[in-house]
Amino acid sequence: MDHIIELLKSVAIKCHVSGADSPMNVHDTEYVYQFEDGGFEIYSGNYFFHYGPPGHGAFVVGFKAFRWLLNQLGIKQPRRFK
């Protein structure tokens, strides 16, 4: 994930950060890099259960974003359907 973040920074894709805290010392943070038809999103926090999607993790959103990222990482592209 660090490699992907450095790659996004190297092509000047800005990160939008948002988060929230609660009185019970629970917090969550979202990092969103928007580009192409989607982007790269990271969801983190110190909670065990989250109501509704998404949960903890990093997600690539959009077909063009996915293919761009695979190309930058040197990973073979999946075949295209007609």
C-alpha cells in the first residue's frame, strides 16, 4: 500500500482526508485519491465493527483506475470482454 501511495503522490494526485471521533474514543479516517473514473480509497480506524460498507481496508474504484494501477505496478492486465 505504501508503494501505491508513493506512486499516486509522484503523479501529483491529491489526497482528501476526512475523519470522525466519538465520545467513546472511537475514531475513523478516510483517505481518498480521486482520478480517472474512480480512485483509491483507504478506510481505517480503531473500531471492531462498522455499520454498512465499507469496512477497514484499501479499495480501487473504477475500471480505468484499476487498469492504470496494474499498468503502473507492472502487473499483467486482465483480458477485456466484448
